[in-house]
Amino acid sequence: MASSFRFGRRMKLPSTVEIKHELRMMMLADSIDALQREAAALKAAEGNNRGLAAASQPP
């Protein structure tokens, strides 16, 4: 049997548009973080390649 009484305060729920907006913002933040990690990895790899190239050349 369903209860006809509600206890406590009613919570406001966000609209569908607000939920979608928050999800898009989280996805954007995640993609920016991934791009920054990828750029840092490429920069580090480029630095390692330069160091190897300089070490293999005779003085």
C-alpha cells in the first residue's frame, strides 16, 4: 500500500536542460584535461628525442 504522507522537505530537482548543461561542461573539462596531458606527453617526448639526437652526434 502506498503511503499518502511525505516526510521532510521537498527537494528541488534540476531541469533536464540544467542536467544536460552540467554533463556537457564536465565532458568539456575532461577533454581539456586529456588534451593538456597529451600535449605535455608530446612535449616531454620531443625533449627526450632532442637529448638522444644531441648525445649521438660527435663533438
